[in-house]
Amino acid sequence: MRSDKRGIGVKREFLSLLILIVAFVCSGGGSYLKACQHCPKSESVTIKSDLTSTNLTTTPTPAYKHLMAIEFNTPKLNPKDQVYIASLDVPSEYKKLFVETQYHLNDVIGGYMNFNQIIYRKSGSNVDAQPVFDRLIAIKYSGYEDGYTVQEVQDRASCLTGSDPGGWGTKRTNPHSICIMDYEFLLDPHQVVSIGGTSALQAKLTIVDGIAHEYFHHFQRAHALDRGLDYQYGHSSVGAPTWWIEGAASLFNRLWTLQEYSNISELKGLQEEQVTQLINLPEHYTIFLKQVQGVISWDDRGIDADWYLSQSDERYDTMTPNCDVMLVAAYLAHLTSYQTLWIDIPQDYYELGFKGSFEKNTGMTLQAFYDCFNGFMHSRDPNESPPVGFFPTEPINTYADFWRIRSE
Ligand SMILES: [Zn+2]
């Protein structure tokens, strides 16, 4: 996302999570809902719609009709325009890494059209970067009118950004998600090698994990259709809060990477301990509890002991710095289900707005959920392991069926 906190989060993990611990093994569902005195009883919750714009069910916009006609939000095995484009001086092993990662992502979440992975070399020549320029011009990315130089691509690079060569909101709209990274970043993502001291294989694992994160954002965007995902798209957007956008994505990329890394040939040889060194979900849980309860303090790298999840965490520009919102998402899944967190909510947010969809699918208002989360985090034993099922270890498709989603 434009204001992605992921880089900060990953760096923090490396600086602070380099302690190996035995992986927590969990299974089954388990629900805190029954025991949570902070949670509202479902029958007492008033369901209300967030819709403030056009009545979408009776007067579909031309943009909406076009997006439905091109099946923009329909998961497929081989969707149109999922591309990997790199400068000529980027080693071909990365093409293999990206293409394989996309293949396995499509298998679990479904393939969504118009996802562009662009790799250039900061120290490379304009001649070698021509394929990158050609692609960015074709999809009318910012600054396409007079072409690009490597420096201009660097100035405009972002993961994740976007374009719409058909014209956003028009009857020819054709939104693209674009992840632009430089080759130098691939070698040492978030300084995992230079500061974290990890291996080249672990750097590649970090890249794979990052692709999964950004692709999940593409999935979130696809189901917002022409409304747009959050406040950055204006008042008619579905209004998804930042804690959900980033939390649901961060939780997905980690669970997916743990599941799939051994299927990616460019990661062959990676040991389980090396993966755990980078992705240790139970440790996230324990550290978060300790921070919230003031047992440990990391100054500017953590959250304050008196922090409470609130409305301010619904926007990038007011969100609590360094807050591990993955835990917020995991708690919502624990309270409801992963199917609710990842699939049911986005399935309904085009029609109902995020708030309406949240209330319909969870039986809670957002504020009731915040109260419940805060009550949970401040009342648990700070030394405990995550509750059973908090981070599932079964294959994702056994507890969350992404292929079933139908938003309209
Ligand atoms: Zn993100």
C-alpha cells in the first residue's frame, strides 16, 4: 500500500526476533467469543450499512459494469496480465522465483488479473531497463508520457503502487497493481543480510514473503472494484481500515510462506530453523502481550504500554507507529474465523462498505471489536503462548476457501 508499514515491521522483526524458539504447534479452532465478557452478544448488535454513495445494487456504475464484464474480481488459474518484467541485467533466477511464487499464490488465493511485478537495477543502464520502461508506458504509470530513465523509475518506485490505463472510474477502467523493486533490494531486503546477518536464501524467503503480502493487497483491491479500498480513494471507497488492510495481509503472507516455501525451487536448501528465524508467529504474540502490558519496552521500536486499539488505527496517517496489526487480524480470526477475516468481509464490502460488511459477518460493531481486543490483550498472562488455533498450522485451504469468494 502507499503508506505500507511493512518495511519497518520486517526490519523490527530482524532486529528483535533473532532468537530461535521452538515452534508452537497448534491445531483445531477454539473460540474466545464464548468467554469474552467484553464482546457484545450477537443479538444485541444493530446491523447498519455504511453506504453513503450511489445505491450500488440498483444503479451500477459504468465502471462497475465494465469490471464485472472483464471478470476483474473473479479468481482464475491463469488470469490475464499477471506479469514479471525485469531489466535485462537482472539475473534470470529471479524470474523463476517470482513466477513460481505467483503460481503458488494463485493456487491458494486465486489468480487476479493486472498484477505487475517490475524489477530494475538502480546501478543499471537505461538500455538494459528498456523492458521496464515499455511495460510502465503500456500501463500508463505515473510519468509515462515522456518515457523514463532509470533515475525516474527509482524516483517513482513503490511496492505497492498502481495505474489505470483505461481511466479510473470510467467505462473503460482497467486498474493495475504495480510492485516496483530494485535488484539491489532483492539482495538485501530490509537489511536482513547486512544487519540481520541472514543468508542469501533467507533474503529470497523475505522476497517471497513480501510478494505474498503485496499480492494479498491486490486481492483486497480487486474486491473493492471501482469504489477503491480505503480513504485514499475518496469518500466513495469501501473504507477499509488500515489495521485490517495491513493486518490481514501480514497474517496471510506469513501463514502462506510457512506453508509454501518448500514448494519453491529457488528456496531449496532452506532449513526450517532458518524460516523460523524470520517468521515466528508465537513470538509475535508473546512480544505484543508484553508490550501492551508494559512488561517490556522497546522505546521507538514498539508500542506503549497504555496503547489501545482505536479509530486512529483506521488510517495510515494516524495509525500507531510500529503496531503489529497482524495480531489484531489474528485475534479477529480467532474470535470469528479465518474465512470471515480474509474472505467474507471483502466479499461483501463493495455492496455494504467495510463497516457494514464487518457488522454483517462478525455480529459486532468495529468499536465493540476494539473493546474486545483491548480487553483480551490487557487481561492475558504475558508469558502465555497463543491460544490453540490462533495461528493455524493446517493447509490454508482447509480453513479458508478463497476460491469461493463472489463479490458483486
Ligand atoms: Zn502492506
